[in-house]
Amino acid sequence: MKKAKNVLITGGSSGIGLAIAGDLVNKGWNVVSLSRSQEKIERAWRERPDLKEKVDFITGDVSDLAKVNKVNTYLEEKYGVLHGLVNNAGVLTKGTIETISLDDWKFTLDINLTGPYLLTKTLLPMLRRAKGASVVNISSVAALKPGTSVGYSVSKAGLDMLTRFLAGDLGPYKIRVNSVNPGLVRTHIHLDNKVIAGQEAYEAMLDKARPRYPLGEIGEPDDIARMVAFLLSDEAKWVTGSIITVDGGVMVENDLIPPKPQQE
């Protein structure tokens, strides 16, 4: 009987991360879900009570080397080898170059870019032991086309370059590294980061954004989870260094094309 593979998902207690955890558990993986707060873990248990006993939920901060080292020690002692790493933890801050504070800039880059660097570097010995591990970085279409936050766009663009660099750097160890770049997905990120005030304003933002998507739909966390599961699997064993948009077509939106009625 084949042994289950082990995967660490950062930001794994909400939104896209929680959907990835649920999908991988169903596919037979041993899933460790890292969150910055116990409160978010408890929210995850309320949203997905089916995962409370199936996912190994732990707390930690991807931007803090001491806490990353504690996570590494925990994984070494309990699992010993890591077949997958999903760098999903992310924050969203407001601001253009004129309005973003230095603290918000540093905070955004620390979580969104330095975090994946620290995790991948620290966990590399366990990834090498898998002799065929896969790292998936959750980036954004904001890396490819500037969004409303300079800190977020720059951090995700840096993450895509980290993906490309590591794909070449770690390829000789049979470690694959890819980015998944979602468009707008219905998650907690805007409300948790206080970028939008309240559920009503959030729904209004989604409605306003929807016409920009040729498929006429906002993404759901499961849309991203399925792509991540593919990239972690042996079916993607010759895929590395790829930047893959999962975005409902927003990156090919062309307002010069006459609009068409949406199909039901």
C-alpha cells in the first residue's frame, strides 16, 4: 500500500488555503495547515467541521524566522519528509506610492514574499528527501497587471520571479516550483485585512468587478484548489517554472470587443 504524502499549506485556515486542505485530504494527503492565529483555526473548524480531525492545524508566522524554525522542527519530528509545500499565506494592504505607509509596505512584503523564501529555504532538506517534491506559490493576476495596491502587486510580482528562479535552482533535486495566479476569488482576505468595510460593501465590490470577467463569474476557492492539486500531483511531473493564471479570463479582458449577453 502506498504511503500518504505530506503537504504543508500556509494560510491554510481560510479561503483558498482551506479549500486546498479539504481537496488534498480527500485525495489522501497528510495535510498540515499553518495559520497565524488560533482564532482563524477555530473559524475554519466552524466552516469545515469535517476537517477538524483530518487536518493538522498549527499556528505560526511565515515572516518570523524563529517561528518558521519551530514549524520546521515540528514537521521534522512528526513527518520527516515533505512532498508538497503550498505558499498561500498572504495579506492585502491599501495604497498607491503616495498613500501606502512604510510599515504597510514592509508588512506586505514580509508575508507575501519573504515568507515563501523563508519557508522554502528552511524546509528544503525535507523537500529534498521526497525525491520529487512540488512547491506551489499562490500569487495573483496583480503580479501581471497592476492592481489597486502597490505593495500587493510588487510582492506578488516578486513571488513569480522567486518561482522562476527556484524552478531552475531546485530542479536538480527533482523539486518542481510553480505559481498559481488567481483573479478575484470570494474569500475573507478583503474583510480580514480591513480593505473593505463590511459584507455589503464587499458584495458591491464583487458585483462591480464581475463584468470585467469574460466568463461572467467571480472565482471560488475550489477553482484554485483543483489547479494546486494538479501541480502537486505526479500528473504534473514535467511542469515547473510555470506562472498559471486561474482567473475567469480577466487577463484577456478587452473592452474594445462589443459586449455580448452572458449565457445562463
